[in-house]
Amino acid sequence: MILFSLRFFAAGSYQRSLEEEYNFDMAQSTMHKCIHRIADAINDNVVKHKIRFPSADERTRIRANFFNKYGFPGVVGVVDGTHIAILKPAVDEQNFINRKGFRSLNWQIICDDHLTIRNIFANYDGSTYDSFIWWWNSHVNNYLRTLNHNSERCWVLGDSGYPLLPYLMTPFQNPENDEEERYNQAHISARNCVERCIGILKMRFRCILRERTARYNPRFVCKLINVGAALHNMCVEGGMNNDFQVAADDIAIHHADNNHQEGHNMRAYIVENYFNLKVFYNKINSFLVHETEK
């Protein structure tokens, strides 16, 4: 039963085709119950242990990794939203039609530099904006805000579909100088982690691949997404190969309201202290002078 369900999660094939392809002697109704029971068990007993926001020690390591790899300071994760196509829901169909015109669920994911999923929120229909999902994912939003208020300078990176906050850094939509351009380039490079993570997750567990069109009710599809995320983290933890050819989502971005002055202030601080070459060189010179005088 477990192996059959895992095969379904990975292949994304419909239940009857799995039975025929692998010669399973199992009734359709039994297969249906099998997949639901295993998905429920993973959601109830595995997800909470395998998908966790990083601890203090982990945040220190992740910040160092992002800075060493991409030159962007303070990053403890990168966030993005993505879609899974679904069949026509029984109720509120219009809420599930996204900006590309097909029915879907919009789910939010945060990952680190190793492509480990640190948070997943799969509760919203396809018409919901990424920024709205961020505000309603109150656990992560409140946690990051608390860290910020406790003087831990850390943040996640998101595209312009997210609000600019002291703990959520977004790109400049119209950079005005070289410093802002350098900020954007580092931001894009670091944020590629979450785009790649989403692509690998969907290729590894094709039951949530958009082209498959999940043939279940939205509530159960949310459980399938959580299952895929937890199993993905187990694959990363076990050192499994992440060499997949992935394609970026093509859902248009709805630009979020960025009228949060504290977010603008923090972004300006980052630009001035890490992407202004004059300030950077002065810091290097001060360090060298200090070392020479020892």
C-alpha cells in the first residue's frame, strides 16, 4: 500500500493506469482509499517534522551560505508562489480561475540555499495574489517580524508580487543607479533557489505538476502538495540527485503595494552598506589597516 502510494505521488499517473502498468491486483476503490490514507498519514505525522523554519544556528549558516554564494546579506530563505491545475470545483469555481485562465490552487513556498523547503502554505485558490497569501501565512510573517524586532537582521527574498517589509526584501522595479542594479542582480541570483526548488519538487512528484491537472477536490490537492514537499525534503536530506531540467512558471506577477516605509529604509541600508562600492572599499581598507596595526 505504501509503495503503491509513493509510486502514485512520483508518477502522477491516474490510479487505473498505475494498476494496468504495474499489474496491481487492486480494485479502484481500494486504490483510492490507499492513496488517501497514506496522504493523510504523511500530513498528520511527517510534514511537521520535515518542514520547519530554521533554528537560530541554522539561520546563521543559511545567512552565511547565501552571502558567500550570491553576495546578498541576511537571507534566511526565498519565497515564491506557484500553481497546480485542478478540475472544476464543486463550489466557487470562479475563485479558482487564475490570471492565465485555468483553474488552479496557488501555494506559497519558502526554501533555503540547499533547496530544503522551510515553509509551505497550500490553502488558497488560483485567483489569490501572492501578497495576500503572505499576509495570511501569519506564522511565518509574525515569526520574522519578531526576529526583526529582537534586532536579528534577517529576511527572506521575494519578487515584486510581495510587499516590501523590513524582513521581506523585494527588487527595485525601476533601479536608478549602479548600486540598485547590483542589488537587483544579487537578488535575482539568490531568488533562483526557490524557482529551482519548485521546479524540482514538481518534477520529482508529478502528482502536483501543473500539466497533470489534479483530479481531486481542492482540499485533498492541498494535502498532496504537503506530501510532495515533505518527501522532497527527505530526498534533499538523503543527498538524492537534484539534476532536473525545470521550467519557470509563466503566471503574470501582480505587483504588491510597497507603501511600507520601514521596508524601504531597510532596503536602502542594504544597498548603501553592501552594494555601494565606495563604502565597500572603505570597509576593506579599514580592515586592512586594522590588521596591519596589530
